[in-house]
Amino acid sequence: VDATRRLAAGDSVHDACQAFVRLPNADRCYLLDERGIKSAPRVYHVNSAADAELADRFAPLLDVRGSRWSRRPYFRTALAAPGTLQITRPYPAMHGPLMTVTLSLCFAMRGQRFVLCGDKTWRSEEDPGAARSVARVPVHAVRARTVAA
């Protein structure tokens, strides 16, 4: 929520997302326009100088500006409920063997709607009861939490 306020006030995606990517298990943060197109580079969690070096080396592969995410359930549900934080159930990450949870929030900026998304590695110890049911949960299932804009 703080990141969306900062973006609406004119901060860059990189600056606005710093608090999120510093959270435990946070992986990345990215901004989508109302068509689901990424308009700015992702902001990644960087733990060390080695992570920073890898991020720089693979930056061309990681820059997916122009990619369309309009079919993703976390995008569609956020767009349908502006101001309501959407939290997916854990799903297999595209970038590795771990499970991911995506948080998404639709907000207005410069007269347009945007969806700010953040991916977090999901650890079963965060929700021990959920670990048994992950295999039975549809990937598209999303929980919603209303947040003050």
C-alpha cells in the first residue's frame, strides 16, 4: 500500500518498491498497466554483492517490459477490485523449484489504473495447515483483503 502511494506521488518503481523487496522472502515487485503490460523493469531483492553482480549480468534476460500479464488471475482480480489487496494461494514459481505467493493491488495514477504486484517465496512454516492442502488448491484461487488507499 505504501508503494502505491509513493508511485502515485511520483516515485520511481525502484524507489517505491524498496520496502517490499526488503521483506523476508520477498523476491520481486513489478508494475502493470490496466492492459496487463509491464511498463517498468522489475525490482528484485538483492541480498549481497554476489546477488547484485548476478542481477547486473542477467539484467537483459530479466527485463520483460512489454510482456502481457492480463491473463494472470492476480491481475484480473486486482483490476476488478481497486483498493483491495489480492493474495494468491501458493503456486509453483516459474523461476525455480519453490512455491510463490503474489500480492497485487490496483490503484490510480495519472488518471489511469495500474496493478502493483509483489512476489514472495512461500514457506510452509508460515501457514502449517496450508502445506497439506497445496496440491488440492487451484492455482487461480485468490484471497482478498481490503486496504485503505
